Amino acid sequence: MTKVDAIKKVMEDNRGTATWAMIYDNIEKYYPTAKVSVDWEAGIRGVLYREIKNKRNFKKIGFGIYALADYDDKKEKISEKDPIKMHSYVEGICIELGNYENYNTYTADPSAKFKDNIFLSNLSTLKTIPEFTYQGIISTVKRIDVLWFNKDGLLFPKRAFEIVDSIGTLGEAFNRTYQIGEFNLDFYIIGTENNRGKFEDKRNKEPYIRAQNRYIYKSYDEIVAFYTKKLELETLKIFR
């Protein structure tokens, strides 16, 4: 069995898709000597990139997600009409973007599905939240949907993301993020366009007005469009 065949088997085991971590963790089942060389990870990436560049066997469907060439990655429709799917999908987008920007990523919802049989636990690089401050604060902050942490030196939060499905959860999102207001990071609230005005009203009241410039609202359409365009540009850059 070749490395190409082995990668295909790993994807087939996951119904046609896989992240880099899934490929690295499972390729030895089908290619026992996959990790013999010092630069074995780079070797596997080279094989996959070559196949995609030559339009064979595989395709890229995320920053760190790949699929079999014939996999239908458009079959799963995600819209605001299904808030549960949209919530976890946007969480996955935030994790993907964080990984792409070379941050460590954490999510409070590791068992939620992003898309294409890929779960948030397959994407996030941190399985538990780092103990960067007092336990009383961490017990609240660990429930933030997505956090980005720096990779160099001590792990401190650099971005916080809360996905607000309904206006009833907006207050909790503000409260959780505000607990780490002493750290140098911005707070992104993501939801429907209809909730933008309610967000701005909340941001302009105590105590959040003290950090109002650090609170940023993005609609579902904005974050999805940004992710889609950035992924298209990255794919063109790598595989042109």
C-alpha cells in the first residue's frame, strides 16, 4: 500500500474527510513505516499537496481539512434557520481561522460537529483551558465558545469568540468575556444581523462601556463570507 492509498483509507474510515491530526494519528494502520523518517509529517503533507495540485485523489475543504476527490462537501446545508448547526459551524470557523493564524485554539464545545463528519475536537489544538489566571475566573471563562491563545511563551488568551443564537444568551456572552477584561484581547460576538442593535445597546451600558472598543460584532453572513474567501485565496496560493 502506498502513502496515497493509506491516506485514502484514513479518510474512508471517517466517511471521506480527515484533518491533519487524524491523518497523522491513523496513517500507521495502513502504512506502518510512515513515521520512520525525522520529517515524516512534512513527507505526508508533500504527498497530499502533490495529489491535490495534480487534481488527483484529494481536495482541500478547510484550512486543515481534506477530503476524497469525489466527496460532496456541499451536501450539508447550514443556515440560520437551524441555530444548533449554525452555532457549531461558526465555532468551527473560528477555530479554523485561529489555527491558520498560528494560535492555539480552545473550545467549550468539543463534541459539537463543524461539518463533513469533522468535530470541534478534531480542530482545536487545546483539549483543556490553560490555567492562565485564578481558578474562579477560569471556571467561567472555560465556557466561552472559542478562545485563541498565543503559542510562544506562557499561554494567554488573545481572542475570545461567543456565538449568540438568541438575544437571551447575549448577557451571558458579555459576562463570560468580561471576566478576562484585564488581559490584552478583543471580544467577538457573532450572531444574526437582527441582533446587532441589541449588542450595541448592551455594549454601551455598564460595566461593558468601559471596554466597549474591544467588543466587536460580526453577523453570521460576515464571518462565513470572510472564512470562505480566505480559504479560496489560501487554496489558490498553495495549489496554483
